[in-house]
Amino acid sequence: MDLMKKSVKYRFFLGFCVLVTILCFILLSWLCPDKVCAFSNWHYSQLRYPSWSKLSLKHVVADNLGRPLTFLSHPLIKERLKVVDVHDKLSFDELIRSDFHFDIKGSDVIVFLHIQKTGGTSFGRHLVRDLDLEQPCQCRKGRKKCRCYRPDSDDKYWLFSRYSTGWKCGLHADWTELTNCVESAMDQTEKGSAKRRYFYITLLREPVARFLSEFRHVQRGATWKTSRHLCDGRPPTPEELPQCFAGEDWRDVSLNEFMNCHSNLAINRQTRMLADLTLVGCYNTSAMPPRDRDMLMLASAKENLRKMAFFGLCEYQKISQYLFESTFHLHFLQPFHQLNETHGSLARSEISEDDIKKIRRLNHLDVQLYEYATTLLKHRFEIVKKKDKNFEEHFKNLGKKKGSPDGYGSGLKES
């Protein structure tokens, strides 16, 4: 009899432990963030690269319709998600075809992905100082940041950029960092969570000129050492991303030294900063063969660029300005000027043709990305131009306030 009582007590205790364990797992799966709980992630391309290719369902199906989605049309993802086409409806093509207006009073947010030496500093200033808005950004003399509040608000922002919110997601945060950070950074800035739509924008530049401009900038002492390069929840290790120089900076570096450092992030910077790096194992270059890594990075960068509501090219300033204004129905009070002489162009005139060829080979991904971007920009321009019944007037008067005979100013520089 005593043995039977002990058996019942044992079964009851065992059942209680199992129940508690199940409840703990349910609670943990609900509370635990994707980056911590591996069981909440779905592995994309897991048959080929099971150790690195993570793409969480939360990342893919986030209902911020303006947010770019990596490889959304891939059959493996479509099969997993069943219905995802609705999330693609705010691509550039759909914005142009629909009667879209950027809802500055509502929940829309422009997110500026600022790539080094592409003219982003001047463009960022244009965004906060030169747009014709019902409630202009509040800019104080001597301060870099302006407060770009929505109309009738003093705590809600419509712009996420260096000169509005600051480097909230890290110095020159790339696509991988921004898409995983912007939402929480906006919640922190506005001191509360909200449902928002994010529209990513960026600028690109001819790869040789951009590379040489960065080279000159580094020669003068720039390092961007405080950039975090977060990917898959962590920064790269020193082994994954060795520093190219010893000491405080790389001042007075020669062009050969600059080109010969394999971990120099200036090489193919535009492709890397537009790609979803979780697809290639982040900064772990041993995760897959170099050719596969290059192919995936370039494909991802092209896809993310295509899904951006707007991108501009330094070499096509006027077209870029026209496309921005036509896409968002926001108008600049200054024209973007095409500057033919920059630090990059001056450096180019001082080096040999062999070095230029070597720079193009080193930056072969950026070269292909830029060719794709140029074709895409011209295609978008033709689409918008055909829809604009007053194109000649609008294009001629870029940077002029309506009804004003003069409104020209300094314009976008390409330092």
C-alpha cells in the first residue's frame, strides 16, 4: 500500500515537472528576442549553408510596408510564408503608379542610409534645411542636429538621419544595422512605441571616384573607428575584421598600402552597406567560398536598392533631385549642383591608369552595382517623366519655391 502511494506521488511530481517545463518554454518563446532564442529563427538556405544563413520570420514579414525585404520573392521564402505579396506593394513602381503621398503628419518615416563619400553630408543637410514644409525642421546655429517634428507635434519625427536623430544606430550604419535598429531607436527617441512605415533612401557614387575620395579622407586622418558593424546581434571579432593600421589613424597612407589591405572596408563599400550581411555569414569570410559570397552580396545589394523608395547618384544630381521630389511630393528650396572637381577627381588625375584599373578590379562588386543603379535610375526617370504633364516646367524650376522668381543656392556637394 505504501509502495502504491509513493508511485502515485512520483507520477504526480513528474507530471507537474513536465507541465512547468512546457509552460516555461511557451513563456520564453513569447518573451525572448529573436537574436537570443535560436528556436524562433527560420534558417534560409539551410541545406547549403546551415551554420550562417539566418533569416527570422519577424525580419521578413514585419508589417512596416515601406521597409525593404531581402529576397522576398525567392521561392523558398514564398513557400514558407505562403502569402507575402502584399508587403511588396510600396516599392518604387507601386508608389509611382498609385496616388501615393508621403504622410508626414501620420506614421511615415524616411530613413537615410548614409554611405561614406557619396555626397551624403550635403544631401543630409538639404533634408533638414531646404525642404518646403508646413513645419520646417528646427535648426539652431552651431548645432549639427535639427529637430524634424511632424506638423502639430513636438515629439514625433518624420526623418531618421544623421542631422535629425543623429547616429542612433551607429556611425554610418549599413542596411543590416539599420533594418534591425530603426524601430527600437525611433521608439527610444519618441519615448514610446508606434506603428510606422519606413522608406529607405540612399546615395551612390561612381566607384573609382568614391574609393579615391575615401582614400584622401583617410590620408587626412579619418578612421570611422567608432562604427559598430553589428550583424546578427554582434560586432565582428578582430580576426574577422583586422584593423589595417596600428595607432590612432592611418594618416599619410600610400595608395598601394590602402589598396593592399584586404580588410579595408573602403573596398566594395557600397555593395557591403546595401546588402543583408546575415546572408553571407556577416564578416566571417570563411563561411562560404569567396565567389558565392560575392554573388550573394551583390544580388542582395541590388534587390535592396531596387526596393528603396528613392536613391540618387552623385553624377546625376538634377535627375536625383527630381526623382526625390516626384516620389515623396516634397520639394527642395535649393537646387542640387553638379560639381565637377572633388577630392576624388583631383586624386584621380594624380595616379596612373594601371592604378585606376586595379581600383576597378578591387571594387568589382561596386562597379557592377553602380552600372545596375545607373540603368535603374534612368529607367525610373523615364517613368516619372512620362507621367508628369508639366515635366519641362518642373525640371527647369527645381530648387525654386512656387511663385518665387529666384531660389537658387549652394546645392549638393560630392566631397
